[in-house]
Amino acid sequence: MVKGLSLKLKYMDLYNKLISGPGYSVYPIENMKIFKKLRDSFVDKITTSIGSGKNINEVRKAMARMSKAEVNKAMINLLTFTNLSDMMIDSCPDLVETLCGKELFIQRRAHTIINVPGKDHSKQWTHYEMMSGISPFTYVLWAPLHDLDDDGGAYHIDQKISLEIMKKEEATGLVNGPTVFNMMENQKPPRLKFGEAVIFNPFVLHGNVPFNSEFARIACNVRFQSFNKPLLQKNTDYLKYYRLQ
Amino acid sequence: MSTVTITTDINIGPFKIPSNGQNMIMNNYAQRNNLIVDVIIPEPMMSNALATVQWLHKDKKFSKVILCSIHQLPNIKNRIDELLKNMQNVEFHFALEGISGKGKTFLLECINEAKIFKNAKTIDSSKTTWSELYKLMQQKGTR
């Protein structure tokens, strides 16, 4: 009973942080059995596609040497990973339920993002998730499939700062313009461990920077919202109905 | 044993896709999934009965059908029953959702999902702003 109550308070605190605080938070994956299975499924699928790699670090090493075209091809082959969204949601059921309830609209196909080291790669222009037409009631759950030992992770900008920039951009009719672009300089992505995730709302600016490493960075992310909240532009092309067990 | 693509009315659930756009979407889907399209069937506008394809299927015995979206499936009981009776052995592909399958259970799941989305509330993005959307999230919460 006491444990249940403290868990509830912890989640309420997180909920408030995501709505009216910084808008993002680092969160430990609840069900590591599912999350490890997710990582192993990824390794199986990508090994078939690229022809090498027995574990996540071998895959990372092989992918770090690949061209952009080869990485893109491998990522297209990952479209067969059709249960990635379900696995990500099921690895954090209490968090998802606290934020959005049991009945959900979730991304039909979660993304796997492979970032290759080097100056010519892995620049993800700072952006808001809102720009894609997802509902303002959506959250993004982002998790690396390995420890982040370098700057290959993602950075997130406090909601208040994100909002100020958003208002300025709105006034000029721009979204993700030069102000946002210049924010890429001097960002330091946090070094998450395997089993940690970042959860953030769609108004939080985020991105990543070029990094040096022998290894590629591999992470996955999924978007979800309550079934009881309205949609925006995304519909069945992007979302599916999902009920937590 | 042939594969068909079907164009329908421009209004497809929440989407508005002209028939040449529908053809582009379905042909791209076919190409990505190594499907060769043999027949193109235009269903009439203002109907989601899929009656033309069912009528032709009696003679031609289609094996695969490609549509743009699950929103093109019928939503009235007698039309659903007709489709299930006539087409349950045909493999259905929905390009925008990227899903495929065959049989009564699969088709009913697709019809049900389309209904869930049809009943969901939607914010009209042409009548709002980024700031208003932010306020909405702050005021209403996310649960």
C-alpha cells in the first residue's frame, strides 16, 4: 500500500515536471526484460540486413563505417520491425498509464535512429516534435540501445526557453529557423545508460550534435497520446489504437 | 490470380486524396513490397461499398487488393457483411497504414480501427496557432 502510494506520488511529480516544469525528464525503463528483448530483436534484424554483428556493440562498430546510403538502406529494412512500438510502450507501462491512461493512440511504427560519428553526420537540427502534426497531448519516449559513452545522445532545451523561441518564431512565421539552428552549438547531450529513457512533451526543443567515436549511436523512440484527447494532423497513417494490459 | 489497386472518392476519412495521388501512393506501396499490379479499378465517388471490385472479383478471382487506407472500407453493416462474404480469401493491403492481411478477423479489425479514429476528436490545425496548442496542453493536461 505504502509502496503503491509512493509510486503514485513519484509519477505525479513526473507528470507535473512534464506539463509545467522543464518538459522533459530522464526515466528508468520499468521492464528491462522487454527492453532487452527489443534490443536483441533489433540486433537480429539489423544483422540480417547488414550481414555482420553478433551484439549491439558489434553492430554499432560495423555501422560507424557505413556510408549514409548504406545506413538509410539498413533503416528502411527495419520497417519489418513492426512490434517495436508495442515493445517500447510495454517496457514503461506505469509511466505511460500515469501520463495518458490505459487507452492510447501510439505511433504505428516507432523509429530507430542510427547516428554515425563524424562531422558530416548526425546533425539533427534542433526541433519541436509538434512540427510534424502530432497532437499537443503527445509524449515522446526516447531510449538508446546501449550506454552513451560519448556525445552521441540527444539534448533537450527547457520548456520555458523552448516556448519563448516558439513565440518569437511564430511572430515571424518561421518554425525551426536560424535561432533554433544556432542552438546546436555548444550543446552537451547527457550520457544515458542502457535502460534509461528520456520522456518529453512535443514543445520541448531537442536535437543532437556531431560526435567522435568508433561506434554509431543507436536509439529508438515512440510517440503516444491518450485515446481521450484530440488528434491533430496525424491519423491512421501514423497512429494506431493501443490498450495497455 | 492477380493484384488490383482501387481508387475511390477523394474524401478518405480525414484525408483528401485525388485519384492520381491515390494511384501514386498505391503504386509506390506495390513497388516497395514487390507486388505487380495487374488491374486498376475505379470505384465511383460518394460510395465506400467497394461494390465494383466485388462484382469483378466473381469472374477475375483477385488474390490481392491494394487500397490507400483502412478508411476506404465500408462502414455500414450490410455492406461490411457483403465484403466479408465475397472477399475474405483476398489479401488486403493498406498503403498509408502499411498493414496487410486477409480473412474476416483482419478486415473487421481494420474496420473497427477506422471507426475508432472516425470517432476521435480532432483539432482543426487551420484554426489554431502554436501558442494556442501549447495553452491547450497546459490547461487540459494529457490524461
